[in-house]
Amino acid sequence: MEIKEIKETKNPVFERKEIQAIIFAESAPTKKDVTTALAKKLSASEDAIKIKGIYGKFGTKEFRIEANIYKSKEEKNKIERKTKKEIEEEKKEAEAAKKATQEAKKAKEAENKTE
């Protein structure tokens, strides 16, 4: 996947860089692939990048990318709306953490009962 940067604009109001680029790829890249590629090329954190859109032309291997790059994940979360997928992932992580603490608590109680 090759990235060619077209335009980079600094937006001091939102404290971010707005990027427009072209990616050459065999098939339509996912947002995760594009985020990883942009993070490597622009030496930014993957958590601080928000892909606004991936636009392809029929029959070409060229995709236009619009993205915003923030200073930190916290800055991004203040301004950008979370997608439904991101919200569901956070819920799953919270449930998994809750289950882990409950299991640890049960194991500790079982240990105390055997003693």
C-alpha cells in the first residue's frame, strides 16, 4: 500500500491536522489499514487518527483518503463522535474487565473457604 499526500492543513481551532491523501492498493483498504499506514508515514499515534472517509473510483486502484490527526487520543475523543462499532468495543472491554474482577473475587473467596 503506497500513500501519496495531497494536502495537509493545520486547524488550530480543533488542534488537529487535516490530511488528504491518495492510497494505491489492490482492493479497498479498511479504516484500520489506512490508520496504520498513515501512522507509520506521518509518525503519529494510531489512537489519535480519525479516518473521515475512503473514496474509490470504479475500476481504479486509487483511493482518496480524508483523515484528521490529533495530538493525543484524549483530544480526538473530545471532538470526534464515536462510531457504533467503537462504542460496542468499549462495552465489550468493560464487560470483560468486570467478569475478570468477579472471577478473581470468587477465586479469592473459594481460597479463603478452603483454609
